[in-house]
Amino acid sequence: MIQVTAEHHRARDSLQAILTAAGGKNRFDEPNFRISWGMEAPYNNRWILERWLPPEVFGTPENWNARETKVLVFPYRGSYEHCFTFENPDGSFMQITGAAARHIVSGILYGQQNFSDTERKAALYRREEKKDSDYTKFAMDVLNDENKFEGQPHIYVP
């Protein structure tokens, strides 16, 4: 008989204490930031940082119920939303450390306090445009028959 069990991961209490010290608590005396284990794509098998958002961010219960097609209850106590995935630049697993978590939370809070919503939104658009541009350049390099590496023709194998 095959038995399927869910894999469970829990961040160390000391790590949550570091996050709470760096990010504070919300009006319900819960931490503004928490660490969770990603179980679904694209965060599968990665530690993720989640940030608490107040209920006002989601609008009013009336507007929520009118626009939601899923069976979701309005988040009266707010909700935690993904804000960072802990992984190496190549996308591989990265073990979380207190110093890394503190640094990420500090950066998020710095950005919130020192940049307007418009500036943050513009930065996100620039980042996505750069990703698109980089991928387009990579694709064109792969498809270009005239590419040369050290002066010699070659074939890309992605």
C-alpha cells in the first residue's frame, strides 16, 4: 500500500523573533512578516517571506463579494501575501538565515518609507521590461545563425 503524506516545514522560532524585531507587529499583535514553506509553483520547495496586509487593502466586504468569483471570505483580519522567495540567483534552494531575513525586511521597509507608490510601480515596470528585453536578446542570439564565439561560428544548445 502506498501512503502519501504532506511535507511540512516550519521556520525556527528564533527566525520569527528576528523578523518580528525587524518588521514589528500589526494591530492584532501578530508579526508583520512571517516565513512560510512554499508548496505550490512557482514557490515550490522554497522558503518564502510573507507580509501582512491590512483589510483596507482589499477594499470593502461589499466590493470584495461583488468581484470575487472564487469562494473566498473577505479578509477581515488582513492577509499574509508573498513578498520574497529565498533562492539562489540560479533558482536553486537557499537555506534561510536570520541575517538574510532581517536584510530583506529592512529593504522592504526602506522602500516603503522612501519611495512613493508611483515610484515603486514604475520600478516594477522597468524591472519587467528589462527581463523581457534580456530574454528577447537571448532568444535572438540563439536563433541568429551568424553568432560567433571567439571569432568562430558555433551552435547554442540551451
